[in-house]
Amino acid sequence: MHVRSQLPKKEKIIHKIKEKGRSNQLQGQGPGLLVIYDRYLPSEEVRDLFEVPPDNVGVVLATFPVLTGLVLVAPSMPFQKLSEEVIPRGHRVYLEHTLPDAEGEHSVVWKNRCADFPFPEAISGALASFPDNLSRLVASSNSRGMKKAEDSI
């Protein structure tokens, strides 16, 4: 019986870049951004991918100049204590934050230095402000729901 072995996470990332880079999704004239959400990627591995990035991820990303970057997102373990961090380092950014439901996320952003288009810096800002924006949205919808309930009494 033949069992397919699991690829290491780094190889899966590279495979996904190549798969999407060759797809019709990136054949247009505009820039592309690849976002990978991996619910099974441990938070320590996300941090390791930032601290000691595999050289070949940046190299493979550079072969697709229409891709402005890659965002890798992984959830934290439920109720894991996270610090609110945004750490820029060269062409990479590490983000760690909690969410309103006591969960959290770890992210690494790779900017493609060989892209035909500049990386949209607003993406990093949106990722960094995501928890605050989500909290405000949840609070706003909860307060509107409360007012409607009070009005009906």
C-alpha cells in the first residue's frame, strides 16, 4: 500500500505560490496578493517562518512579478495568551494579535521585492488594525441589537 507523505509546511507554501502563480487568477493586468490561511500551522512555526525564513519562498515569489506579496495567516490555540505585535524586518512583517472571541492569529507578510507593482502598504496596516476594527464592529452591532430590544419593550 502506498501512502503519500506529508510535505513540510515550507514546501506546501512554495507549492501554493506556484499553483496560484500559474493559474488564470493572476493572468490579468493588475497586481495580485496571495493569502494562505492554514488552520493547522502551529504558532511556533509561523514565528519560525518569520525569524528564519526559507530562502526559497522569496525566490519562488519573485518568479511571479504580478504577485505583490504573500500573507500567511494561522490561528492561535484557543485562549493562548498573545501579545499585540507588529514586527517589520526587511521585506517581511510578523503580526500577532488577539480577537474579540478570545482567539488570535499569527501572520507573516512577505513582500515580493521583484514585483511589477509596489506592495500595498495598506494591507499591513489593515492586518495590524484588524483586531481593533473587529472589536468596534462587534461592539457596534451589539449596541444596536440592545437598542432595538429596548425599543420593543
